[in-house]
Amino acid sequence: MQAKFFGAAALLFLATACGQKFTVTAECDASSNGKQAYIIDFTTEQPIDSVVVNSNRAVFKGKTDATRLCQLFVDSPSGESAVFILEKGNIAIDPLNWTVAGTPQNDSLQNFYTAVREMQEQFFARHQALAGTDSDTEAQSIALQKEMIASLGNISSRYVKTMPGSCVATYALANWLNALVGSDDFDEAAALVTEHDMQYPIVSRAIETDKQLKATRPGAMFTDFTVLNGNLDGTSVSLSDYVGKGKYVLVDFWASWCGPCRGEIPNLKEIYKQHAGDDFEIVSVAVWDKREATLKALEEEQLPWPQIIDAGQIPTELYGIDGIPQIMLFAPDGTIVARDLRGDNLKQLISKTLPK
């Protein structure tokens, strides 16, 4: 979860709440001294307490009326952060090493962390070993990734089934769900979701994203959207103004601040030069960006194809996009041919798919 911060008026200080006493002590880097440290509730994604780091420590004391899955975040250059469970007792956190301890659920959460780390280290070593071979490393890397996710599922399901209703179970399940979004195995993990889990956005968002990805996977019909001021002249524009009109359309979801997005532009220009015409078009859709920044980037890049700007989160929510660039190819009838296209794979697909 990315930390979200709000004004001081939004803080709900736990020291005045009725409930069980807790102390949370986080060991911080010296660069964090004098900086603000926050406890963020995963259910609301808002701070519920804050202190100033002093003598390399952030110490929170108060009462909590319920056991809560939380995140410690230090607003400092090091950006120290760790997920923990706020409950009765003395909780110790080392955010630099992502360790928690001191209460029953935090000890269990640490066991989960340790199991996942050991598993990931084993798979990383196996992946590194592929680099020195002459075999098809891409295919083997994909196979390793699938095997690693299956191992994560084995670890996570153990905590979900042995600690039902706990914050540990919710966090383990959320990690598993987010690793599976868009895959055929997602429903196996989603079947374990309870009403308690659904109060956490990290769970409910994963379920919604999976629906969006499956509704917009290759073979599905495109999902239309409209941006009221999306044309360069400020008029309204829809994806359907371009897609489903009898051409193959390559749609590039990008932003001016995104280095990898702009790194793909030479490839797109090469493709456009070779294939633009009656059978092919490119459309760029600027997301998560300010209009002025997009216009400045367009002037610098001199893109010769149509632009949709100021799209914000509209298309990314519809298409389950959590990272850019996201480049998708649509068939002449509007069905999705492929998504997650980059570099040479993009060029090869275009050459193979477009009519000669």
C-alpha cells in the first residue's frame, strides 16, 4: 500500500480512545530525527497517530479499541516503512529491516515475512543461475515466476486457514491475491475472502482489478471511455472514436513524467512510419498527468498520431492498469489482441499481425 497523508485535522489520536494499551517503538535511521512518523490504518488508509522521531526512535503510546492492520511510515529521506499489527502490548519495529515483534499477531506476521523472504531468496538464486545458461531463459523465467507464486500461495493459505479472522490472515491473503490478479488461479484465493477481509482496500481493490483485467484480457471486446476535455483543443473524445472503426489500433497509455513511457516512443515512431495507413493507427492516452506537463512533452516528442490527454484514472481503472507504459493492440472490430507490449515483442507482434 502506498502511504496517503492528510492534514492534522484528519488524525484520530489513539491516546484518547477507550481500549487496550499499546506501545509501538520503531528504530529509525539517524536521518529521520526530527521527522514525522505516522501509523496508518489499512482500512481507511489514513493516519491514526503521529509522533516526531527523536534519538533514532519513533515511540507511540495509546489505547486501541480493536486489533488493526497498520503501516508505520516515516516521512524522511529514507522513507522507512513497515506493516505491523496494532494490538495490546509492546510492539517493536525495525523498518529498515522490515521486522516486527512483541505481541502474538506481530510474532506470527514476522514468521510470515521470514517464510516469504526465504522462499523469494531461493527463487532469486535459481533465476540468477539461468543467466549463465544457453537455454530459453525467458520461458524458464516465466515458469519460475509461476512456481514462486504457487509457493507464495502455499505459505499464505497456511496462515489464512490456521488464523481465520486475524489481521495476519488478511495480510497474507492480500499478498497472495495481488500476485494472482488477472490469472486463472485468482478465484482459488478469492474463495477464502471473508467480510472481515473486504473492509481492507488492499483486498477489495485486488478483487476489482482482477475483474477489470479479465474483462479486458486478449479476446475481449474493448471497453469504451470518454474524456470530456481529452482532445488537444479541449473538446470531448472517446476511445471509440478510434477503436472498432476497421483499423488495427495500438493504444499507448503513458505520462510525461514516466521515463519508460518516453523510452518506448522511438519504437512507436518506427512502427508508425512503417505501418500507418488504412489498416493501422496509433493513439496515445495520457494518464495520471497534468495537462500542461502532457502538452509540454508532446511539443518535445512531436508525436504524429492522435492524442487523448487529461484521462486521469478513467482508463486505468477500467483496464486494470497499475503501471505504465501499458501498450495494447486492438483489432479492427475492437477486440483486444494483446496487452503489456514493449520493445522488440511489440515490433514483432505488429509485423506478424498487420496485413501485408
